[in-house]
Amino acid sequence: MRLLAVNSLRPGMILGKKIYNEDGLVLLAEQVELNDRIIKRLDEMGIAYVYIQDPQTDDIDIPDMIQEQTRQKALQEIRNQFRKISGTSLQRSVSHLGKAFGGVMESILDDIGSRQDTMILLNDLGGTDQNLYQHSLTVCLYTLVLGKANGYTRQQLLELGIGSLLHDIGKTQLPSSILLKPGKLTREEYLEIQTHTLLGYRILKKEPDISQLSALCALQHHERIDGTGYPNGLVNREIHDYAKWVSLADSYDAMTANRSYRAPLLPHQAVEVLYSGAGTLYEQYMLEKFRDRVAIYPLGLPVVLSTGEEGVVVRIDPRIPHRPVIRILKDRDGQELAAPHEMDLSKVLSVIITEAGGVKKAEENAR
């Protein structure tokens, strides 16, 4: 399979991976032949990239971070509970969130724990930042991968998982006219959006089956270690580590999601932006842990090498994800190779990726 931008799709191409709606249900199945109507619909939905079947890369397997059944169950529970809360006064105790999400979190942890080298993969391609349900689940998955890599116990992962899954629950109390506004927010609207951290904390701290540490994820995930975050301008150790992990995952997902006023960043671009905040916005050691677990160059991503050759990412070594194996499909003159071959960048250190997914790459600062 090959990863292509929606604006590069052509009628007759065959979809390689399923496309899901916000409830986790299959919108388009793999093997669907694309036509002008479907391509236009994908663009209207804010989907920026899709996997396409391709004879030269049909052996590339794109794994999912969790099973489809687990994903659907989680998204449906998020939708059901968030919709209930959106019509509930904060003066009333909800008293069901811990029980509702306890089983979901166990299933997610089982799926993630069943794989030895779980990585942060670009699975939910082109999802919009306005999809609260999908964003909540994606941030949860990313955060749990980081927590697992950091050596957290099962109990700690449960706390972190619930906190990350519900980090944006306060947005259920905000008007949809602001949450779904196309384009940038006014200053007044942005200030109102910022209240979602306090609103979320007020919801979660009342829940008898949810840890106060989980509730802090909602309150503190927009705090930054230099004190420039909100709502309280906390610095460094005043911010709980759970919230710091969530802030990394939240920022990364926001950058790699589609927005009405800009296209999503590819993983290597988002990581470079995150690293620009090392030691000021984010903890250096956490960024390093993140870099080591994220698939900077997703499987199937078209790349150009410093040699001028063009190819596709076919394998990723979890120990050195920034040096993947590339299947060379075109020579330096742009001619298709009759017999494509593979180059392992971890062994050919003189060669670097200069362009990924059609985007020219800046010098690596995330090594």
C-alpha cells in the first residue's frame, strides 16, 4: 500500500485501508474503487491522506494500534457518554464515567500490551481536529504508548488512559458554534475555549470511580513547563507528569489532524515543531521518548532521498524509526526501475530523506 494525499487521487485507484466515521463505523471499505464522487466526498470530509493499493507496494502491511472491535466500542462509548454530559448541569454529579470507561480501557490496554514494540502510527488519516470523539481516542492511544515506554504499571496506565481519554471532556459544555467554527477563533472565542480545562476537571473530580490524577489530565494538559500555558500558568514540577504526556500527544494529534484553514502536518514535520519547544514547552526526556516511539515516516509514505532516488517506506525498526527501509522505485533521473530494490537507511548513513509525502524536509533536529 502507498500513502497518498487526497488531492493526488485519481479515479480507478483502489482503497487500501478502511475509512471510519466519527463513531468508529466503516464508511468506506478496503478494495473500493475510487471515482470522482468518492474523491470529492473524501476531500469534503477533511480527509487529507489515504492508503491506496499499488502493485509495487502491495506487500506492505499497515498495522492498526488496536483491534477494530475495540476501536468501535471505545468510540461508541465516548459518543454516548459525551452526549449525555453535554445536556447535564455541572451542579449535578454524573457518577457513571468511571464504570462506563473502565472496561473500554482494559480492552485498549490488552490490545496495546499484546504487541511488544507498539509505536505511534498514523492510522486515523486526515481526521479533523473538530472530531472530539476520534481526537479523544487517538490522544489516549498515543499517551498509553508513551506511558508503556516509560515503564508505568498497569494501574498507572489505567489512570493515565482514563485521564487522556477524557482530557477534553470539558468541551461538551461549550457551544458547538465555537467548537465547529470554520477558521480561526476570535480572542474572545479562544478565551472561552480555554475554559474547557476547568470544566473538564470539575466534571471528573466528582466521579467516584475516577482518580484525581486522571482528573488532573483534563485540568493541566494545556499547561507548559515554562509557565506560558493555561489555565493556571503552572511551571515544571507543578504540572503532573500524566498531564505532560497528554499535552505531547494532544499537540501532536492537533498538528497531524486536518483543519479548515490548513492541511495536516506529516509526522516528521510535527515532531520538528514539538522539538522546537524542548525545555520550554515540553520536557526534553519526554520528547526523546516520544521521538523513539513515533513512526516519523509512516509505512507507505513516498520519499525522496539525498541521492535523488524516489521510493516508499516499507519497514520501520522501532529502535531507530527515523532511519526506515526504503523501496527504491525511481532512479535519480526519475525513471521507473524495472527491478525495485530496498535501501536500509540505518546501514547507509550517508543517505538521508530530503522530501517526504511531497514535503521538503528541514534538517533533522529530532535525532
